Amino acid sequence: MELQGTVKKIFDAQTFASGFQKREMVILTQEQYPQPINIEFLSDKISLLDSLKEGENVKVGINIRGREWVSPQGETKYFNSITGWRVEKVLDNGSEPTQASPSQSASSVSNENPFAGDDDDDLPF
């Protein structure tokens, strides 16, 4: 899956006691109701954020992950995370898709029936 938007915030890398590392980025989607989406980059992927700056337009390859957790009281909860694995910068003018409008040439469009003068009907029905 992919998300496209503007980089809103890039956080510093976090290292945990186990040696696990992660770094987070928030992008603001480009749609009618923009959404701030938090994306995690794990282990060797945290370096993908080094060359980015806040305000840049990016396209991010993501995976959505889910997990189940059972509390000590026996209550089950579910958590989702969005993990990034690829980032590419997008040109500012490429953020909105463009549509080609059909060309209207009066000379090439004809409303005449091309078979109007054809009296030779050899169809079997």
C-alpha cells in the first residue's frame, strides 16, 4: 500500500533496552479532509528519513500491522500500526492527478450514417 502527503513532523530515532530501534514520521494526506498519519520506520529503515525535511511531499510504501494483547485481567485488546518500508519524494506539481480533456475537432466528427446508402443487405436475419 502507499500513502502520499506532506511531511508534517519527523521524530528522532528511539533505541530500546533490547536494541530495537524505531523512528516515526507524520504525514498530512492530500485529500478533501487531510489526515495526519503516523508512520513507524523500524531497524534498518530508520535511515530512510535522514534526507527528508518537514514540508516536503512524499509517497510512502507502507504495511499495516495488527496485534492482539491480553491484559493481566484477561481483557483482550487489539492494536494497529503503520510501518513504512520505502519513501520517495514527489514533485510539488505532481501531487494532483491531471486529466486529459478530449479534443473536439469538428472536421473529424461526423453524425452521418456510413451505411445509409447501402441497400445491399445480405445478413441472414
